[in-house]
Amino acid sequence: MAAIAFDNSYARLPERFYTRRAPTAVAQPGSIRVNHALATLLGIDPLWLESAEGTAVLAGNTLAAGSDPIATVYAGHQFGSYNPQLGDGRAILLGEVIGTDGIRYDIQLKGSGPTPYSRGGDGRAPLAAVLREYIVSEAMYALGLPTTRALAAVSTGEQVVRESFLPGAVLTRVARSHIRIGTFQFFAARQDVEALKLLVGHVLARHYPDAPGRGDNPALALLQQMIHAQAALIAQWQLLGFIHGVMNTDNMLLSGETIDYGPCAFMDEYQPDKVFSSIDHAGRYAYHNQPGIAHWNLAALAQALLPALHEDQEQAVALAQAAVDTFPERFSQAHRAGLARKLGLAEFLVTDQALADELFQLMAQHRLDFTLTFRRLADLAAPTEAGPGTTVEELFEIPDPLLPWLARWRERLSAEQTPATERQALMYTANPAFIPRNHLVEEALQAATQSGDFAPFNALVDTLAKPFAYDRALARYATPPRPEQAVTQTFCGT
């Protein structure tokens, strides 16, 4: 029986969608970590993945039976500027599998060598970038967000050249697909309407088979589904203080999953204009700009879909505009629903927006930790029910300037009939204790890259797998950085 049961649908599309390209072998592959739970979901034996044979496949030295490796082509707006051809410059899609949940997944090697789309790059990935993506993508999954995932990380025994010589690695990334807004832009720019319609049909069948209106206007049905998915996703980002850092159209997946964890970061202190990415000099992708950028990206998708929306240009534009105009309200609805859960409200009333806005203003004014502020509110929702060592009181207490707001919040809660214990339980599921704090991520990366010590990396991944279950014994993973530990910039790793 094959170790990986591939069923490769994207590779059955016309060859102008990709280039067939095998990974480039590495000198000395070594297993760093295999995601056992994800491997099992994909129907792959995790122990085989950890073996020498499995590690060779994960490194790109050996092709598993049934693999049909390709590098996909796409375009994209990068920081607002259009690039007509990008593509997988350092990634190879090995193929697709049907998981035990019945869902189709891509299995892709990232850092697997040059492709025709590398644009002069070496196609490799430094170890730190691979480990960062492993840490954050798996943390996002545990937090309940749609995301690409990490199946495995392997070392290559080679050095990659960036600002200095760095150890290399390969990440095995899993996604429901890697089809991007930029994929549609690529074919639209070439006026390849046939390819656009093929892609629309492929994405609908794969991700949105029950989309309303699919039979009447497939392109419009797809656009509407993507708008809904992006509104929900970006709301979740905002509610967790997550800053993506590089929201280019080639980094927006039609599956609605988060992808590309290069210069991303979670906020410690709440600052709505916060930017971490070292390449985002103008703050285009700052935290508070993310909903607007998502709206902009969806307009780019709509523009790419125009030839497939309607034969008449004016009708196509009208349909696209009407669809894209629904995004702000869809986002607001998703964000309000999420705020209700975070604040312990069974229903988010019109007047509750002012209460939430005041909290955010106070958090910004007093530079309060985003994650611990909300987690402490969950503790206080039913303080007599919290057991010893299960609250973050020792790490964060509500400061005096917030006490008047706290009294108004409690008064608002008293207007509802939800039992306090039930309210608190629900709040704990919306307000994590553990996030991938930047200083802890950097600590893990430095230990791995400078001394080959993967213990901090593994400990961090294990802790973040249970973000909502606070344990005093793991308090360091919930503790904000001291001033000298604070990370102010993150890097894309390319």
C-alpha cells in the first residue's frame, strides 16, 4: 500500500496553470518534527514520516509513489504594485490527498529548490523561517482559525545565503488548496477567459460545492463565497490581535485560509497602528488597516473575474461592485459576533459597540496587553468558580483607570440571563491564555539556529496546541516580554 494516497486534481488542469518540476535534493536531510495528528488526518503513517525513507520524501530527495510535483503560476499585487508573474519560487506541490475527514488537501514542500518562477532566487528556506511558520500556523489552527498547517520540518544539512550563511530547512505545508487571488489575476491579465472559467469551476467544486447560485453564475457565486470567507477570517485576526504583515493578493487563498507566516506577529501591547514587518515601511498592512486591505484585495479578485461574470462589461462591473460592497457589513457582523463572545455577551446590542470601543481606547491609552486583558475579563466573569492556578491574575490585573469601565461591563452582563459559570466557560473559549508571543518565538528560533537546540521549539509548539487551558506551571508562555525582550520587527525569511 502506498505511504501517501495521492489524488492530484490540480495537476489535471491544463499545463499553463503550472510547470512540472521535481524538488531539488538536499545534502543531508534530518527530521526535526512530524505533526502526528495531522499525518493521521491525512491518512499517512507518522512513524513512516519520521523514518529515513519518509524524511527523504519530506526533504525532496525522493518522490513518493503517486506524486506529481508541480510549481504553480500566479500573479499578484505586492504592497499595491502589480506583478504580472510570480508563482511558486521555492515551493513544490507534491500532490493532493483526501483526508479521513473527506476533505481534499494539498501537500507542498516549501524550500525545496528553484523553479521557473524563482526570479533568480535559490528556492531554499532558512531554518528560522521554517520553524516560525510551523509554530505560528499550528498555533493558529489550535486557536480555531482557518489556516495552512505544518506537517513536518526537516533540516537539509546545507547553508542558505541571506544576509549571512544560515542553516537550511524544508517545511511540508498542508492546505485545502494553494489557489490565490493572484492565480485569477494571472489569467485575467492574459485575457485567458477559458482558464478563468476552468479555475472558477475547480474552486467551486473543491471548496464551495453548495454555493448558492453556482449553477446560474458560477463566477459570482465564487466571489460571494470568498467575500464571506475573508470577512470571517479577518474578523478572527482582529479579535486575536494578529498582524499578517504581507497581505498581498498572492497571499490570499480562495479556500479562506491564512497563508504565509513570514513577517507576521501577535501584538503584546494593544496599538491599533502597530506594524512589525520590516518591509512594510509605510504601514500599509498595519493591524487597523487589515479589514480595508482585505476589501481592496477582494476588489482585485472581482476585477479579475469580470470576463467570467458577464459578457456585457457594464453588467459584469455592476455585479462585481454590488458583491464587493457587501464586505464591510459582513466583516462588521463577524467582528461584532466575535466581540460578543470575548466580552461574555449573549447578544451584541447597538449600544454595546460604544462599550467595546471604550475598552479598546483604554487599552491603547494605557498600553495594555491585548491577550491578557481579555483573558482577565474571562476570569472575572465568575471569579468564585476559577480554581487555584487557573487564572492569569498573577500576570495581569485590571488597572485602576479601567475600573469604571469594568463596573459598566458588569452592569451590562447583569442585564442578561446567562448563568455566570456558563458565560465564563464561553469566554474562555474565545480568549486564549497562550499565543505565539514574539519573544518566545525568537527564543526558540535562536536556540535552534545557533546551537541546534530544538527543545524550546518543541516546548512552544506543545504549549500552543492548548491555547485556552491556562496552567500556572506554564506561566512563562503567557507572560508579556520585558522591555529588553520585546520584538519590534519581524522578517519575511525569503
